[in-house]
Amino acid sequence: MSGPHKHHDDVLKRLRRAAGHLEKVIAMIEEGKPCLDTSQQLHAVHKAVGNAKNLYVRDHIEHCMDPEAVGDLRKAQKVIEEIREISKYL
């Protein structure tokens, strides 16, 4: 299913925040900043991307659980298969 999902704006905000953290990590490595400080920033990137990914996948699942699609057996099977496939990314 395509079209805007409920939480796309929130996902984009999280990804932009992660991009900011990543730029900071790159600068820290280039400047030779302490490993502990750099690792903390890198952890923030990892968490931000992970949180965005989880929100994106869950939002997709909610979006695809359209009552219209579930009412039709063929559409329901397609939805279930897609949910199984996208769940791998959680």
C-alpha cells in the first residue's frame, strides 16, 4: 500500500536528528576527539536510526491493516505476507 502514513513526519524528524548526530561523529573523528565522546555520539546515531526504523515499520503495519484489505481474503493474504516480510526489520 502506498500513500502517506500517519507517522512519516515523525520518522523524518528522527532521521534528520540522526543525520545531525552522524555529521557530529564524522567531525569528531576528523578532529581526533576522544574515543569515549565519539562513541557516545555514534551510539546516539544508532539509537536514532533504530527508533526511526521501528516507528516506520510499525506505522507501515498499521497502515496496511486497512479493514478494506482484511475483508477480502486475497488482499488479506497479501497483507499478511507483507507484514511477515517487513517484520524482519524490527
